[in-house]
Amino acid sequence: MKKWSKLLGLIVGLAASVSVSGAGPGTAAADARTADTASAISSIASYGSTHLIKKDGSLWVWGDSRSVPTRVPGLAEVKSSFTLAGGGGLAVKQDHSVWQWQTNTKTLAIETLPVAELTNLTGLSMVQGTYLAVDAEGEVYKAALPNDGATQVSFSPVAGIDGVTAAGGYFEDNEQGSWTRFLFLKQDGTVWTSTDQLASFQSVRKLSGIIRLENNFALAGDGTVWTWPVESVYNPVAASGVMNPAPVTGLKDIRILHDNGRSTLAIDNSANLWFRGMTITGSSDGTTFHEQTIPLRFTGIKNVTDAYIMERSIVALTADGKVYTTSIGEETITADAVFKLLTSNITSMQDGGRHIIMQKSDGTLWGWGVNKNAQLGYANYDFDFDQPVPMQKPISVTLNGEPVNLTNGVITRSGQNFVPLRSLFDKLGAIVAYKENHTTTPTSNGGTASKVEKIVTITRTAVSKPSLSISINTVSGETTVNGTTVTLATPPFIVNGTIYLPLRFISEQLGATVSWLPQQEEIAITMK
């Protein structure tokens, strides 16, 4: 079973074309009432598992150092986006130009630069340290995986293969050595392979009329599913290097196929859900995979429109907008497995491997699953959640009509908007300072207790205006303005080491006018 741990998935891109919500509140009740559902639904053009694109062409990303959707500065008229390993990604603009965005490791600012080698990118996969990019003309390009997410990826054309619609592959080995098997789906429905690092290509016999590749599975236009062995030292295959596909017995009339490298889900023309592959028991070094090679059709769920395997769960969306889950964390799974209702009113969902992002009928985005790296855009790094959680809304900030670039997006709590410490207020004529006070006091049992105060001070620089000094204890929430104590409705907070301060309160203290524009999902700040 260990052979499956070496199988890398086929990824054909993360861009989607489903409208989702993105409205966000300004001040507590008034702004929340203004952000109506209609404006929410109309604001987003598409979304993926870690990005969304608004209809104004702006790209928003989350995950890793960004706990909520954050606008990628310098990019407009974006039509699709693809994720790069280790952070960053590629964006395709309406003029077909391709741009890479990446995070500056020192400032955490998002930076963009053109990728001159590519145009009109339609698919991107990463196979054993090699990126494969496919453009609208069917040309293939390759690039080596950088050591970090802050280095530009350099692509070069792959000779000897053309007319490609999707590319991917996986790792294979035997007692004689190891290699990467690259796979290419062509526009004519044929499948081609390379095992010599893209030096030569061979057509795969028996595979024709193919419309989708998923690892070592292929879905044909007639609804049949084909598969072939993945060679490893644990699974020797005769005539190494020669693929010998065969139809999967028991699967027919299939229209949707998803495979995660261990298990396969299929949906047939009657909207039935099928399973074939591995169930999982144990953990860590004691993890055991149990293979079920005969496809089974679930009887406890019907009218399935989409389904994914996420960690040890199957997540299925039905035609009536309900999402159900069942576990594969058992030695076997049976046709009568019980599917439990997770949530309702869902119109679509996107798979992130260890999490899913769902769009509700009211336009809002919700996430469920692993959140270790802020994959859910929920403004924290709790590992996971039992129930779906709402994603923070993508709210832009402008100052006198010009966009304000944030290292992390706006977070809304109790109807108030908060921004990172050093993202805005210096532009309003303030000096922002931070210090920590560490004190120890004796305790009754003879020991000591430590106390840490994290203090932010904001002072006005303009000598032509009245002096202003704001002090905020981000631990206790204690706030003073020119020495007078004030009470904040919602105190500042810290997310992943980043201090968030109340935008409206501090901006207005500095003399700015703050307006919420619901149709644009924009906080407009005016400062004379």
C-alpha cells in the first residue's frame, strides 16, 4: 500500500467561474444593513480554494501569512489564477499576460512581476518538483520548483508535444531506479506520456476520447473509466515504462471523476456517487491503508452534483444545495454508509485537498476542514472546525481615491473593521510606535508572576493641527486619547503575530472622514 504515498495528483488549475459573495460591513449596524445581498452576489466573478476574483478584475488571496482575503496590489483585469507551491501564484489578465505574485519575506508585502515566457495560461500542475504550464494554444512549458515562494519561477517551452489541454503525472520506481511519469491529455482525446524528463513522448495505447485525467485514471467521453498500475518497489509492473490501461469494471456512464492519489470518487449520469480505493485507519507511523478495488455505489445519498475526498471524509454536494459527509476512517466502507448533513443552501464548492470552500445561495463564502495555514480565510489559525465557518469579506481600503495596499486584509469583528498595525495610519500623518513592557510580581506562594503589555502609540506629526496621542494596550484593550481613557466597543487583537487596530476610530481621531461604499465593498477614507 505504500506505493500510494508516492503518487502525486494531477492538477489542472484552480481558477473557477462561479459567482460568490463579498460584501462587508463598515460601522456596526448601519454599514451592515447597507451591505445587501444583491451587491454581495454581484461583486465576485470567480473563486478557488485560496483565491477569489472580483468583477472589477482584482485578485484576492488568503492562506499562509494572510489569515483573510487580501488584495494583490498592482494587478487589474485578472481573469484566472493558479497557486504556486510554497506561497505565491500566477495570475492571468484579460490581455492574456501572465503575472507572478509573491510575498516579500522581510516586509510580508505582496509583490508582482510579469512572466514574459507565458501568455494565456489555462492550466498549471506541479509534478515531483517540476511545474507544467499549458496555454490556450496547447503549448507546454516547464519550470523548476524554487526553494521558496519568494523567487520568480522561470518557464521554458517543452519541445515535442503540442495540442495539450491538461498535464500532470506522478512518481514511479523499481529496483533498477526511479523516474517521473509525466502525462498529457491532448485536444484530440489522446493521452501521451514521458518517463525521460520530457525528452521524448509516447502515445498511450487504448486511451482515446479521453476528457479528463486524474492521476492513473482517465475518464472517456462515453462514460467509461480507465486505469493502469503505478509501478513501485512494492508493486512491480511487467514491461516497465509501458502503460497498459484497462477499463474499471463496474463504472459506466460516469460524468464526473475525482481522484486524490489514493481513492476515487465518480458521479454517474443518474447522479449516483461511487467510491473505489483506500480507507484509512491509525495515525502517524501507524497509519494503514485498506484497498477496496471493487467500486461501490452509495445508497444513502442521491442527486449528487459534486464530491471530493478531504482528509478522511467524503464531502458530497446534492442538487438541492445540501452538503453531506461520511467517513473513510474505517477498515472498510459499505454501500449503506451514513451521510450526515454538514450544511445547506450551497451552490458550489472548491476542493483544497485538506479543506473546501463553499458558496452559499446568498453569495457568502464558507470554509470547512483544516485551517492550519489559514486556508479558510476565517481570521485565525485554529487547526480545524467541526462546522463550516464564514470567510471574511474582501474589503478594499482607499485613501483620497487611491488604493491602500495591506499586508493582510481587513478583518471585521462585531461590525467594526480592523487593519494591520503598520498599513494605513502613517499615510494619515501619524507616527506609529510599538513597545512591550515586561513586569514580574511576587506571588503568595513565594514565586513570581510575569505580565506582558503590548502598547501601540499613535501620534500626529502635523504641527499645524492640534497635538494627538493615542495609546492602545493591545492585551487589555485599555485605550487613551491625549491621556483620557476611552472605551472601544471591540478591543484590538492579534492574529498570527499581527496587531489589528480599529480603522474608523483611529482614522477619525486623525481628522479623516471614513465612508462605507457597499456596492464597491470599499472603505473610502478622505483626508485633507
